[in-house]
Amino acid sequence: MLKRNKEADWIMTTEELIAARRAEPWREALRKSKKNKERTDLARVKMSELNPEYRSHTRLEEVNLGLTKEQAMQEAQRCLDCPNPSCMKGCPVGIHIPTFIKHIECGEFLEAAKTLKETSALPAVCGRVCPQEKQCESQCIHVKMGKPAVAIGYLERFAADYERESGQIALPELAPKNGIKVAVVGSGPAGLSFAGDMVKKGYDVTVYEALHEIGGVLKYGIPEFRLPNRIVDVEIEGLRKMGVTFVKDCIVGKTISYEDLHAEGYKGIFVASGAGLPNFMNIPGENLVGVMSSNEYLTRVNLMDAANPESDTPVLQGKRVAVIGGGNTAMDSVRTARRLGADRAMIVYRRSEEEMPARLEEVKHAKEEGVEFLTLHNPIEYIGDERGRVKQMRLQVMELGEPDASGRRRPVPVEGQIVTIDVDEVIVSIGVSPNPLIPRAFSGLEVSKKGTIVVSEEEMRSALPDVYAGGDIVRGGATVILAMGDGRKAAAAMDRNLRKG
Ligand SMILES: Cc1cc2nc3c(=O)[nH]c(=O)nc-3n(C[C@H](O)[C@H](O)[C@H](O)COP(=O)(O)OP(=O)(O)OC[C@H]3O[C@@H](n4cnc5c(N)ncnc54)[C@H](O)[C@@H]3O)c2cc1C
Ligand code: SF4
């Protein structure tokens, strides 16, 4: 990434910018104000949370309560303001981590939020849902010293929340309008991040969304108790104020075609249509009443008011609910089921807890809320009653063998060990595949065997020269921050190529 230095008016590389910011007098003075040993001796902050018993019955209240100003400033002191901040290497959107943290240490919370927004369109979202323990925090120098990482995610959330609650939301600087129209397909994190970067560069940006809500998985997947919709809405409103146009209830490839987009004068298209097609295991009984995908379950609860028995399409509220899978989607589903009244809410996962892809915090919270973990168990059949409703599941007991292609130890069946457990609802959450609509509707795209759109790694550009793609439609099910990183990369490349003409 190159940045213009306003004072000196030369172009700096990211490394030069990091060094220049670190060398500013206030940063040097702050570093000298405390010895590194004093900083590393401080304990990592703990975020307050709702009481587990209370929260396991309330679906709409956020579990994590955020840091106080004092906690945030104290935690910021733990950061050593490293000359080569390894934490930044773990951030797919390249947030200037020590810079925003040092602003927090000084009590300059709005400046911290401004730094976050230079590179991230959704800091309040990322502060809540990013797997920081696998990204920035895993690279923090503290971890190499055997200490807990600086709580970068908590601090990111704090600064973004502070700005929102202060009402002093600063819009980023916008380049003068260049009159070039670009379209985005899908309003999840990849699409929003792309839209934010392109509108900043002066483009006329329109986002087309198939659903009646903007936000993608942030709205229809991740529940309120983890990511309140009002937080996502503020971020979307910011983009609207910057000039992004949103068109809802419009399915690109059906309501409007690739050719229509051209006819309307769009010079570039970014496809960010996600991976919303649920996978199933194809085992006996998956068609029974009471067995459904987590996509269906969460979308109905989060977007269609299905937890309300008076709604048009209320969802089943089982008492003994099994959720199959070990990712974030599985944790969100099982914790939702618990909140909707399940006395026995179970995670059924074929590997051990160590291999679970879910964020550590979600696993911890699920356990605190009374969720049972049946690890090293794999469903082989669902059994129905005389009315075709699921009443039992048969689980194969597993053990771990040699590592597979993913590097995780392969689960193998323990011969003869099968258990049968009573259930009245099963939610299958074993991964998703890309939605096939755009790959089919845009002829000329190269599509992988898995159904993802093939793009060049450097530019996110597809086989159609005016079509770029990113997020889950390229990666399969991945993460919010990787989707956002793709949106940024595609925006930079499309801008470069459109300028070349
Ligand atoms: C329940 C759940 C929990 C998750 N939890 C986490 C988490 O804690 N942390 C994390 O980092 N990641 C998490 N993820 C994964 C993360 O949400 C996704 O990787 C991310 O949202 C992908 O972003 P995206 O923009 O590519 O797609 P999406 O967010 O899926 O957005 C795609 C959008 O495109 C729209 N669309 C599709 N086709 C069309 C079309 N033809 N025309 C117009 N619009 C279209 C869809 O309606 C959707 O709104 C979770 C996923 C789920 C399902
Ligand atoms: S690696 Fe850790 S201590 Fe160093 S700058 Fe990053 S957050 Fe601060």
C-alpha cells in the first residue's frame, strides 16, 4: 500500500508510513513514559459479560459489554509500540494497530477510530467477530514472550463504539467524483468494504442486494447477542452518507442481468455474493421434519421474526436440540436454540475441541450457557416417529487418526461404538457452498470444481475483464475480515485498471 504524506507530498510505502508515525514526537514521548517491563507486567484486561444464566434466555441482548475508558487506556499501555509491529502482519486489511492503540493510551479515542477507518470499513463489526486469536493477536510480541496478547480486538471495538456513541462520526476524505459507475453484487462484508474504498476514490457506487436487508451474513447469520443489527446499520449508514447507493430485493442474474448492468453504464462489477448454499451429509433421515440447515434456522430467526410464535412462519423451538458442526455458525445456532428454550442443546462434532474452527470465545460462551459438547461423535442416521418428525439420532463414536489435507487430525470411526440420543430438532451446520447463480448467469466466468469464482490472486480479477470477485464466493465459507481484505484488494486493482483505460 502506498500513502501520500501531506506535508512532504511524497508517496510512502506502508513500512515507511509505520516508521514515520512511530517517530512522531508524541509517540516517542509515550514510549519513554513507561519501561517495557512495566508494560509487559500489566495483566490483560477482562471484558464484562452478561451473566451466563440470564443471557441463555435472552436472544436480543449482547453478551459482551465492552471496555470502560479506564480499562481501554490501561490495556493500551500493554502495547510496546514495536518498531516492526508483527501484529499488523496478522491483519488482512492492514490496520495500523500500534497507532490506533497509542491514541487510546493518550485518551484520543476519536483519533483511534479515525486510524481504524483508514483501512477498515467495519471496525465495530470486526472488533466483535474477528478471530483475533488466530490473526493479529496471535502475532503479538507478548505471545512470543509467553504472555497474553494485547487485546487488540477489544480495543478496536472500544474505539469504534466510542466514536459511534459520541455522535461525532467522522466521514473519511472523499476524492472528487470521477463520474465512473461501478456495481457491487451482494452487501456482505466483501461488498461493503469494496463499496467504501471505491466511493472514497470518487466512483459512483451501487450495491445490489437480493434480500430485503443490507449486510449479508452480518444481518442474516450472526445473531443479535453477538453482533447487534444497530451496529451494522450505523456502518451502512456511514457508507450511504459517503454516497453509496443501495438497491434491495434485486437478484443480479435474475432481476437484472450482466448485460443490463453494462447497458446501465457500469464499467466494473465486483461480485461478492457469498456462500449461502448449505451442505448436508446425505445420511438417512435428513429429510425428516425438524432437521434443517443452520442457514435456514438462523435466517428465519434473525430476518423473519420466526422466534415469534405469532409470525407467519414460526420456527420449531425444540427442547432437545443437536447442532452438527464446530464452526461459528454451529455455535450461533446452538446458542440461539438455547435461548429459544432448549433444555438440552448439544454440539455434535466429529473431531476434538482442539480442531474446532469456531472462535475460542464462542466456544467458551456456549459452554457457560449450558451447551453440551459431544466431540468425537458423527451422526450416521436420524430416526423419525410415525408422523415423520425427528425423534432420535444415531452417532458414530470417532477417534483422531493421522493429519489430513487441512493439517488437522483426521477423525476415524471407532468400530462398533454407536450411541443413540433423543432429539426433537437437528440443525446441520457442516459448511456452505457458493451460491451458483452468478457463476451460471455471467457467461465467461471461470468456476472451480467447488463452485467458487476463479480470480487472480493479486487483483481479484475474473476471466471476464470487467468482473472482479471476493469474499466467500471466491474462498468458500471464510471470515469477515478475509472478505473485507478481498474487497479492498479488488477496489485497488479495479481503480488502477480503470484509470489505465
Ligand atoms: C452464522 C454465521 C456466523 C459467522 N460468524 C463469523 C465470525 O464470528 N467471524 C467471522 O470472521 N466470520 C464469521 N462468519 C463467516 C462470515 O460471516 C463470512 O465469511 C462473510 O460474511 C463473507 O462475506 P461475503 O461478503 O463474501 O458474503 P455474505 O456475507 O454472505 O454476503 C453475500 C450477500 O450477497 C447477496 N447475494 C447473493 N447472491 C446475490 C445476487 N445474485 N444478487 C444480489 N445479491 C446477492 C446475499 O443475499 C448476501 O447478502 C459467520 C458466518 C455465518 C453464516
Ligand atoms: S505486536 Fe503487540 S505489542 Fe507490538 S505493536 Fe503490535 S499489539 Fe503492540
